[in-house]
Amino acid sequence: MNRVVLAALALVLALPVASAATDVKVLGGFFSPDSLQITVGEEVVWTNEDSMPHTVTSTWDGGESFDAIVRNGESFAWTFGEIGEFVVHCRPHAYPNDDGHMEGMVMTISVAAVAGAGNIGAPLQETPGPALMLVLAGLVGAAFLWRRR
């Protein structure tokens, strides 16, 4: 194997894997979908497909929060950096019920540490796993032996 090709392969395999964004539509009176299950570090993008402006507003206390006005055709993105259950609402179109929970234009986002693992507290790994690194090491070794012939 050519050293340049091998170096390029090593570089590509060592790059962090970028997570895709999860899209939410902001429509007249609701978010679609109205609930999400994502992992820590995942980005959610709200896009307003309604003719009137709406807000994308965090409803939790403490930590980072957001409150964005999103007009028709505009988007707002937020990357969730911690595990937990989060409620997002539109300020003009949501209200607390008698129990203090939000109703109306509201959505819930469940953020887990690892996809499908629940809240186990393990950090999200954005680097290649051990098996991929072993394959890469094997390719490097094979190229070295091939070159020595």
C-alpha cells in the first residue's frame, strides 16, 4: 500500500464521528415530533414552517437555557450537553396546568448518555472504537511488511 494512501486512511478513521442533527418542525400550534429521544452531544434543529413567529424556549431551571424567536423559514439549533428530561415550549402558545406542567405547544426531549442505554452516566464517545483501531493497526502492519519484501 502506498504510504500516502495509508496516511489518508488513518486520518479519516481517526476523525471523530459527527452526529446528525435531529429536525423538529414548528407548525401552527405544535412541534413535530412532540417528543424526542437523543444522546448527549446531539443537536436539535427547530424550523418554523408556520406563517407566524414562535419561540423555542427551554422550561428547565438551572444550567444552560435558551429562548429563541423563530420566524417563518428560520431555524434555531441547540446541542444538548447533559443527560435528563427536558421540556421545550413556545411562550405565547403554552401555559402551565394546575399541576405546574406545561400544556399547549410543548415538547419533551429525553437525553441519554449512549443511544438506547438510558441514563447510565457513561460519557459519549466520538472516537473510533477499539475494533476499528485494531483494523487500522493491522493495515499499518500489513503495509509495513509488504513494503519490506
